[in-house]
Amino acid sequence: MQQRTERVIVETDRYRIVGNITLPRDGYRSRLSDFLNAPDRDFIALTEVSVDPLGGVADTMASVERDFVAVARQHIVFAMPAGDLGEADGDPPLGT
């Protein structure tokens, strides 16, 4: 199966996580929404990740860079392609 990498923004109650997700190039589960709603997946794997705290956590933690992060699907509040915010063009993410 051919795959593609898409830069995404995922938020939990406490963190904004920006990273790469690997999706099928075409067909079944090739859309981000299909991938996230798959009932057989409890964790979402992201690579080349930046984790930024939100709210009160921001006072105790600085931004963290990691090669890999697994995010529990049940904790995801929302997710979207990072390109929608212009991040792929080098623009800073929202809130910076």
C-alpha cells in the first residue's frame, strides 16, 4: 500500500501537538477524519513532533520537540491538517 505523510495539529485538553501522520495515499482511510475515527486504533502515531502546553500547564512546561509521540485517541479534542493554518508555508502556528 502506498502511503503519504501529512502535517497535522492535534489538541488535547492540555496540549497542542503538531506532527506528521502517515496515511494511505488513496482509498480507504486516506482522509484524516477516517483515520482518526477508526475503531481499531487506540493511539495515533505522530513523528517529528512539537508539543506545546495549553492553559495552566503552560506555566510549568515549555515546548518540547520529539521524534515520535503516540497520542491516545480518546484524549483528542480536535485535529486538523496543519496546512490549513499556513504552517506548511512557514507561517507560525496560531497562538504564537
